[in-house]
Amino acid sequence: MSLASKLPWTHRFAGGYPGLSSQPLPTDADAIDYLTRMATADGAGVEVGVATAVDAFFRDAKQSGVFSALKACCILAGARTLAGALVPVVGEAPTNVANGFVSGDYSRTAGLAGDGTSYLDSRRASNADGLNDQHIAVNISAPATLATAMYIGADGGSSANVEIYKSSSDLVFRSRAGSTATAAGSGSQTGFLALSRSDSAAFSYRFAGGDYEAEITSIADSAETLFVLSRNRLGVASFTADGTVSFYSIGTGIGSAGLAALDTAVTNLINRLKFAILVGENPSGLDPDAIDYIVRGYEAGGSLE
């Protein structure tokens, strides 16, 4: 394993020792700003490998055109501490309600583990974006086991909810409407889950790498803030989840193409973070499929040694 990739990205020799070796460092200005804020919260900069994984996410999201749609977003993995994980990529920092989550609930590779009681208030109102111009997304590392568990949601009391949740053995998506789109038998699904509404007649949703459309008309939006690992129903948490989430975003509509692009950026981000932390090497420049393969090997108990 390379010692250089484990150095804090702020270390004077993080880019390599003169005359011996070199390695890529973060270059995106917004990524550097985020990493700097995270370092303040963590008390130290993350390793170079983690930093370049974050830098690649910013680059990928910008190149695909979806970054500007992110209005409230957190990468809930990679940081050294829970405090660092709650530093926002963009938007307001989420509220750890009543300090429900503690350090033991946080994993650098898996994210934030819900317990059926604790949740985050994103501080982003559901109606902050236009009625027909919104997306929400979460990346799930471990599925909820509770019968009904909200991964992200807000409800103004009129059934015009915005939410993604697990109900029994199904996944359910709702976008500013009374009716829902149900993915039967997908309740144990992990990975990227998201929806986007860009017009009044229908919304797009995504899970398991597939794109779907629900022809459900929007009827209203809510002033409630969206909760993560729970649902905000008129200011009260309901159906709080026990799954594990490693990323969330809330913002303007991005359509099915945007959901696919964000899925790719987030999936590659989490795999690169895992590679940097589990393997101890810098993922910069490596093929995403190779990283995925190696990470799965490490998670199964293998190694490159």
C-alpha cells in the first residue's frame, strides 16, 4: 500500500515527495472548498485518496450538467467523523435532530445508520423549488427492515407528499401527488434511489439502475422541510427508518437522463471512497468497473496482498 495516498490531502507532501513520486490532488475549486470545510469539522483533512474521490464526484456531476440542480446535498460517507459527514456539499447543513445520531452510527464506507428513531432535517423546504421542478435522491447502503420506512420525505398533510420509502416488500415513490408509483418486490433494494418531476403530467423515478415514468399529475407542494431517514409530516417525524444512507440530494428537476447521470456520479463516488479507505490507495484515474470489482473483493474479505 502507498503511504502517500493515506496522507491528509492538506499535508505539504500530499502531492508526492520531490524527486521520488507524485500523485493527483483535488483541483476543482468547489470540491476544495467542501474538503476544507470538512477538514475544519473533522479536525484534519481526509486522506488524499478520499479527497480525489470527492474531487471526481464534483467533476463528474458538473460535466453531466446535474451539479447545478443540487440545492441541498450531503455525502454521508468518507469524512473522518460524523461532524465531517454532516458538512453539506451545497445548501444548508442538515440538523441532527436532538443529536439522535452519534459517532457509532457513522461508517466511513457505509454512511449513516438509522435506528428507527434518529433522523436528519435537511432544512430544505419541499416547496423551495417549483411545483413541477424538483428532484430528491438517496443512496442506500443497507435497506430498512421496518415494515414502513421513509428514506426521505415531506408531507404537508394533504397527501401531496414528496417521498421515497420502503413499504413491506416494495419501494414506493411519490412526487407532489396523492398517488404513488410502486416498485413491487424491491423493498430490499440498495444503491441509488431517486425521483424527478419536470412537468405536471408525470414524474421520473430510478432504482436498480433502471429508469421509469409515472403518469401522475402534480396537485400541490408543501412548505415542510424534507427529512432524511424519516418523513416530516407537519413538523413531526413519522415512519423513521432503520436503513443506512450514504448520500442525499434535493433540488431542481433533472429528468430521467439527469437521474441516470447522478446515479453514475454517486455510485462511482461511493466506490472510490471505499477503494481509498479499504484498499488504502488513490483511486484517481482508475477504471470505475475495476474499482467496483476490487471493492467487492475487499468487502467479501479479500485483499490485493
